[in-house]
Amino acid sequence: MTLAIAFFIAAAALTKHHSMSWNDNSRLATIDALSAHHTFAIETERVFPTGDKYLYDGHFYSDKPPALALGGAAAALVLAHTGLSLERQPGLG
């Protein structure tokens, strides 16, 4: 059990903490849409501007494969119960 906790802490410390590209923003927008609105449509996600999207049936979707976003959404739902969210806060970078 302590090895799993140590691995989680190491992974969290070594993971980049900000998005740097449309690719990152597209994935984060999908994660946010799934965890907050229970949909893959990203047109309501104002906090992650991206050009990596496509229009289908009147809705915008990420052009990235959904597997990573599903895992990220599961983690985001768990973190939401601790009070953490993907929403950007002014002054935090």
C-alpha cells in the first residue's frame, strides 16, 4: 500500500501542471466536459481554447482518441470530491 502511495506522489510531482498546446487543451476540454457535463461535446468548455476539434451534428468534439480522456475524467471526478477542479484560477498559472 505504501508503495502505491509513493508511486502516486512521484507521478504527481513529475507531471506537468499546465497545458502548453492545442493538443493539451483539447484533451483537458474533453476531460472537463466528461466530468462536469457528462458529454464528449467540448463547445461549452471556455477555459481550454483549442483548434484541435471538429464539428459533428452541431457540436464540437476533440479530435483526440477518447481513452486518455476517459481515464482523466475518472481522476477528475475523484479529485472533485476533494474540492479540486480543472478550472483555471487567476494567479495560479
